[in-house]
Amino acid sequence: MKETIYIGEVLNEVLQPHMTIKIGNSTNTLFTHSTQDETESVAIDTLEWQSGYYSVVYNNNGELTISTVIVIDPMAQTDRLTELQTQLDDINKIITARINGDTHTLTINNKTLMKEDLNTLVNLKNNITKQVNDLKRKLTKGNTGFFKSTIHCR
């Protein structure tokens, strides 16, 4: 079984005769199926699953094979991406205002940015940019970031 499962996927597993598969954790069983005398191809619908880390236990005539999977809600990741992008836009506004001499305040992630120096704002922007790039990379399974933002102040 693959290590990352997105809610809504349909997984196909081939189970040998007299084999049981169980996916879950100590408090929640997501899926269980046992075969009889024949090899079976089993479709596993993940539409109703919850996000989290789960164990996958194969029991083949008493021989256990155990692995771990992470179940991810793809919509939750895009919500986080939207939140980060909004924060990045807010930081850009305050950096622009600071460069133009404005000293107003802005609150992001329960932190009020009041009279913060430009280096602090740039570091915060770089941190959020890194989070956005990491999340976009995770969503597209690529190896490179989408954009890099660098501000040089004199």
C-alpha cells in the first residue's frame, strides 16, 4: 500500500487467500476485509475517511505485515495555502507601506506588527514564502518551489 492516501481516492489491493487487511489506529478502524479461499482484488473507497496517521496490518495466515500511512484531506491543504497566501499579501502591503514611510500596524497570526523594522518584516515574509513553497511542492509532488521573493534594502 502506498504511504500517502488522499481522501476520495479508490485504492485497489490484491489479497491472497485467507488474508485480512485492517487499516486504522487504536480508536478508529477505517477499513477491514478478509478473503476466503481465493485471491481477491479489493477496492478500498477512502471518501469517508478522516485525516491522520494510520496503521495498515496485513494478516496472512498469522504472519503480520505492518506499515504506516498518512491520510490527507486535499481540501484542508488548499485552505492552509489560501491562509498563507493572504498572510503573504498582508506582509507585502506593510513592507510597501514601511518603505513609503507609513507606520501603521498589522496583525498576522496573533502578532501585531507595530514599528517592526524592515528586516523583521522581510524575515517574516521569507518564512511565509517558504511555507507556501513547501505546501505547493507537497500538493504537486514536485521538487522545486514556485517562486522566490527577495527584497534588497539599502
